[in-house]
Amino acid sequence: MGAYQVSDLILMDTDILIDAARQIREAVDYLAKVEHQSVLAVSVITHTHSITSHS
């Protein structure tokens, strides 16, 4: 993995991730826009919520 410079860290909300997984255009476009200029992150609570909501 090469080095790269990132301008921001973005804490993603579960709603955006779920919308992107459902191929909702606005969420997909937003993620495509920010993924190259920011580090995308989720909190432990968001990660746990995503796992438990699919069970």
C-alpha cells in the first residue's frame, strides 16, 4: 500500500452506508466524491449497530 495525503477524516453515519449499500444515488455519489480526498471511518457504535441490525 502506497503513501497518500488526506485532507480530512470523515466519520460516516450508518444511514449513508446503508443508503449506499441500497444503491441510493445520492449516497453512492457522496462516497465516490469523498473517498479519494478523505479517510472514511465509522465509530465502534456504528459498526456494532450495522452488524446487529442485519441479524
